[in-house]
Amino acid sequence: MLVLADTDSRWKWGFLTAQQLFPGGSHSGLLLDSVGLPSERQLGDTGVDVRPEVTGTVPDFVELDELDDVDALVLALPGGAVQAVLHGLARRWPKASRRPLVISGYVGVVYEKHAEGLLLRSGSDVILANSRTDAEEFRRLLAGSNADPSVVLETVLPFLGEPDSAVAHEGPFTLTFAAQPGVPGSRADRELVLRRLIRHARLHPEREVLLKVRGKVGERTTHVENYPYQQLAARLGVQRPDNLTIVHGNMGEVLARTDLLVTVSSTAAVEAMHRGIPTAILTDFGIKERLGNHYFIGSGCLAGFSDLDNGELPVADADWTSAHGLGRSTAVDDARAALAARLTEQVRPPLRPFYTMETASGMLPQLLGRYDLDGHGHALEADDSALLDLQSAIRSLVSRAARTAYRQGVDTVAPALRRLARL
């Protein structure tokens, strides 16, 4: 069993998924080479003992000789990268042949880009859904897009562990805020999080308050972090209480000492709910699709910082958790049986990615070009690749400049104009 990933969180999901679904197999992994490879510390924090080797680009990967000996390939990648690998593999094996069973899926909860992300993964032999709710939605979307809905296989997130496994721990009551790199995104909102955590720590000196961050400043994460909490805390100009600590590391180990998990929409929330730990999904910034907290509507866990200051301990609704892949389930056993049957296939039909040059000529060349492939899955020539790299760099510079101008307008210019208007 081979796992291909590109970040620490995707490596964790991919490898644990391979272990979960193929417990008797031999598991190894590769990381796509990039300027932002996860550090050794980040890989250690995943809790996965095996270290992946670094491969090259997508064209390098699809030409590896060892793929001929792989039974199952787990693509722990974003949708665009999955589509690129599918095109590369489809070109390598254009006819029915003895090739790996190709599996794709999602690292955490799916709260945005349902159709977009799913169709980029369409063409995989198997698409994993982390809950009954996701499986039903995926099949509906695939059927409505004239794609094969039977490829969807229900399972559960592999890092959840045993349900209802929360046990009493030594030490004081501990509130853990699970931070996310991009949610909330603005500096003002992230500073508000810090101020409210400081306030809570002062209101409850008997409690331990942990701010669990994804990594150290400068380390690459799955999502971009423009305002790391560590830097904001140092510049806030407010004395941090002794019972408020910034920590990083394996989320499972932090949850083992947590009595109340607080977040905007982190996947850590479903880990906590699965373990029976009281969980608060913050509403202080609204309930919005772009924040991802709308996913938890109906869970019974929506709450504001003021509710937590007043001592509330939200507990997830049992029907909601069951429908969203939490608690006890037979999904993993069923998935293992289905995949074991698939592994007996001697010959598999060629892979057929959802998008082709006939159906998506305006999108596919640019999408695949990001991964050094042309629209037909062939490796780009060096000159073509260099041109695309230049175009990508220009787009990145323009986008970054636009984001900077927007933040400057929101954080500085707009407040100044409002102050002038009141004079």
C-alpha cells in the first residue's frame, strides 16, 4: 500500500487511512517535492512512526517503476493534485491492465466546495466519504454529473480512535482552543480570539487554558496562515495570564488532557465529539460557509465566548454525531470487506478522470500545468513548464498585493475614514 501526500496533515490522514483499511498490508509513503515540505517536527507531531520519502513532481511520480508492484494507492492530496495524478496514471495505463487500486478522499470534514472538490477526485477507483451524510451527498452529486456514484465508499476519519474514550486526567480543568491557520482570517478577529482567551483565563484562574496552534512560525501548513497567534500574542501588549499557554504537538495527546474543546471549525472538534469531550463551536464571528462552522448546525455545540465564560459545556447531539461519522459504526468493517474484494481483481479498466480536453478545454490545461502536465497528462517540456511557473509567480504576486491592499483598507483606511466621518 502506497500513500502519496503533500503536507503533514494529509500524510497523517493518508497513512492512517491505509492502515485502517488494509490492516494486514505493508505501508509506505511519498511526499511530493515542494518548497514547503513539512519539517521533521511536523511529521513527528502526526503520530505516524513511518517517515515518507520525497519524490519529485507529478510526472516523476507517475513514471516510478515501483508503481507496478503497488496493490493500492492512496492519494492524500487536494482535489487539483488528485486530478493531475489521475491524468498521469491514465496516460501510463491507457488500456485495461494490472495497475494499483486508486483511492482518494478528504482529510477532514467537508464544509465547502462539495461539487468542485468531488469532481476533481472523480475518476478514482474509490472515493472515501467520512460519514453517512457525506456519502449520500457525494453519490447524489456524482449521479447528477453523469459520473459513477458507486465509487463512493463510506468510512470514518482514521485518527478518531475509540469513541467515548475521554477519561479523567490529573491536573486542573483544561480548556483547549484548537487554532486554524486561516479561520478566522483577519488580524482583528485573531486578536479578538487572543483577548477572549486571556479574559477567560483571568475569569477562571482555576482552569488551564491552552491555545493549540498547528505549528511553529514559518512552517508550512495545509492552509496559509497570515497572522500566526504566536506573533500576535507577542505584539498584543497585554500581559498573558500564567494559566494561558500556547502549545503545539499531536492533537490526540492534547485532547487527552482536555475537558472542553473550543474552535471555529477545526477537525479537532469532531475528534473531541467522538471522544465525548464537551465541544464549543464559536459563533462570535457569525455562522458562515466561509468559516466552516455552518457544518456544525444541529450538533448542539454552537456557542459564544461569553457562554463559555459563564460555564457552559456544550455536548454534541447523539443523532447528529451518528450521521456525521462519529461514535460507534460498522463503516470501517464494511469498507475493509469491499476493498478486500476489489484487491482480488487481476485486471482493472483504465482510469477515466472526470475532466478531459473535450469537456473542460478552458480549465484543464491550466490546472494540470500547475503540476507540470499538459492537458493530456504528458509531462510538460522544460520551456513550457518555465513559462507556466512565471505565469503562476505573476498571479501569486498580484494576488498577494491585492490581499495586502485589502487588509490595509479594512484594518487601517476604513477605520480612519469612519473616525473622520464622526468629527
